[in-house]
Amino acid sequence: MSPFSHIAVMGAGAWGTALAYTSHEAGRMVSVWARETEVADALSAGRGNPVYLPDIALPNFNASDDISILTGADAILAVVPAQFARKTFEAARPYIADRTPVLLCAKGIEQDTLTLMTDVLAETVPGAIPAVLSGPSFAADVARGLPTAVTLACEDEALGQALMTAIGRPTFRPYWSDDLIGAEVGGAVKNVLAIACGMVEGLALGKSAHAALIARGFAEMTRLGIAMGARQETLAGLSGLGDLVLTCSSPQSRNMSFGKALGESRSASDILSERKAVTEGAATAPALVALANQLDVDMPICSAVQTILSGAATVDDAMQVLLARPFKSER
């Protein structure tokens, strides 16, 4: 039996619900904290998640909108959006025992502090053991039991193996790494690049432009990751390149579909106002660009996305700036 028999999931959006499902199917007792009472009630009653993961049958879960439901969990999957993580972690702190592993599943950079989620966790729940779960994974695929592979990063390999056993299944395959920074950087940057890929799609610029943007975007991700202390092999793995390819290649991605709508001349505010779920790339872009500038890392594609989101440039203007860049070596 895994030492992590009781898994708590903090956040019941599509990804949190999918992770609750796969943990349940792995044989764990699962508790779910949902911000919305209607979601908690539906999950408890076995009606699935009609708000964030409709039309997918799920078992009933022990779910509540009271964050004290985290009490007694052997490990916690933190699946709240990055910009809400600090406030949520502060509220959860009294219910998280010291030395409890907290797997950070949100992908982003905090706007106010320009810090990764591991730093936010260390400041708010200092007794927790940080881990990162990230990789190419659509929530609906995981909830349907389709094959998926992700990175599970934590410093201690024995702990990583135990966590992989606790939540892994034949169709949900975590791979261990001790590079938390690499896993976090990949997840944060790919969301912003997916917006850019969506714009290429919306502008009908063709598959050649799409492929070039993924490749040059990966170069930006790598430059930032190395500057922050990540390893190149992590960025070239599931949580970096793997997640980048998935998120930049399907309108099922919230970030790519957002970018596609921008490329079709819709305004960012109108698109976001229609969405229930958070589009992480839109929230991460300003922090990512500010962090890159602070570290003197060249990220022209991500910077172009931010100029569009801030209203400083139109999609066409930003594209022309990118295309007018001088020819240079491929680095």
C-alpha cells in the first residue's frame, strides 16, 4: 500500500477534477476542495463536474467548499490558478500538516512578485514539501482514461517514487525529476507561447509559421529556464517541449483558442469575459516578460504577446515587428 492513501485536491476546475479521478482510480481515498458550492455539491452527489468538465461521468467524491476538508491528507494536489495560489495557500495553511507533500499543478508566474509557485508555497506554507506535476495533459483526456505522461518533480527520489505510485496508473504515467525549476518554467512559458500559436492560426498564416513559432518559442523557454537554473534536459522533456507541442497544437487548449480569437480580431477583454475557466497564459504574460527583462533574457515572441494583451500593439503590428527582426544565428 502506498504511504499516501489519502489524497486531497485543492481546486475543482477541469484539471483538479481530472486529477481527483485518476487518484481515485489509483485506489486512493480522495477529498476535493471546490471554491464553488455548486461544483462541490455535484461532485459529492456523483453528478460529475457540470461547470468545468461537463459530459464526463465521474464517481462521487468527498467534496466541500470548506477548505478544512484538506485536514489529514497524506499529500495534496494544488490545482488553483497561479494568480490565486497565494491567497488560497494562506487559507489552507492551518489544515496542512508539516512535511506534507504539496504537488503544484498550476502553471504560471505570480504577477506581483515575479516568482514561481514553489516560492509562493515556501512563503505561505513553509512546512510543506514542494513538488511539481506538469506535462502534456488535457483534463478531458485524463478524465476519460486516455494515455497521458507527465513530469513529477521533487528533490527526493524516494518520495517521488512513492508519489508516482500513489497517483500513477497504466494510463497516467508520471516520470520523476529533481528539477523543480525546469518543470515550472516549462509549464509557465508554454501557455504564453500557445497564445502566439493561436494567433498564427487565427491569422491563417499557415503550418510553416506555426512550426517555426513552436521551435523559436522553445528557444525562448530554454533561455529563460537556463537563466533561472533549470536543466536543458528537463526543458526538452515532458514538462517543457512535450507540453509546448500539445498546448500549441490544439484549439482544445484554452490558451491557443484564446490566441486564435485574438487573431480573428476579437478583443482580449471580450474573450476572457465569456470564460469560466482561467486562461493562465494571459495572466502569466506580464510577469513572464517582466522576469525576462529582469534577467536580461531575450523573449521576442512572449514580449509580442504581452504588447497585444496590454493594448500597446495590434496583432498585425506585433507580427510585423517580429517579421522585421534582423537575421541571426539559430540560438
